[in-house]
Amino acid sequence: MSILRRTDGWEVDQIGETLVFGFTEEMEQESFGDEAWREYTETLEQDTVCAVVTVVDISEPFDASTFDVWARSGEVAVQHGVERWAVVGDQLKRMSTISQLRRPGLAVRGFDDRDAAIEWATEA
């Protein structure tokens, strides 16, 4: 695993062609579309990613701007050829995230377990 970046609120790793983003309790939703967004889009622009795994360990409910970032993330993923996106988190976070990510050409699935999500994502 190659750690690309780690901050107090999120981290991103790349395992082969799978981008693994983890969001922790320290993540401030106001900054959701800032540094993490830049890291996400810059990595996708390198055309080395065909799957994404997002681990959401945030208990605070998502606000409108966070939902907007998830929706834009799905659009950008499809534009860059991402085929699979796995979401790990509690049931409510999985469902709300998946609802924003769904796009034609992007398989999106929820998981309780990070390892199972990575296994599914890397099958592509």
C-alpha cells in the first residue's frame, strides 16, 4: 500500500488501481470539499485509478455541502473511468453516500468491513 497523504481528518492510500479514502471523526465538513477534494481530483487526473473505497468514520450527520461533494465525486469518477466505488461505514452513512454517488457506468456498493470493500473494489 502506498500512502499518498494523511491529515488529522482524512487519509488517502492507493492499492494498485484502487484509491482508498478514509474520513475520521476529526474531519470538519466545512473542509470536505477543499484539501481532500483536491487530492481526489488530482489523483484521478493521473489515470491510475479504476476503483475507489471510501471509509466514513464520521458520526455527525452530513450537511448539504457534503452531499454536494459526494455527488460531484461520482460525476468526476465516471469522467475518469472509475468503474467501482465501495463505501464503508454505518448503515445510514453508507446509504446516504451511495445515493449521491450512483451514476450510469459506476458500480456502487456498501460494506461493513474495509477489507471486504477493498477486495470487491480490486476485483475489477
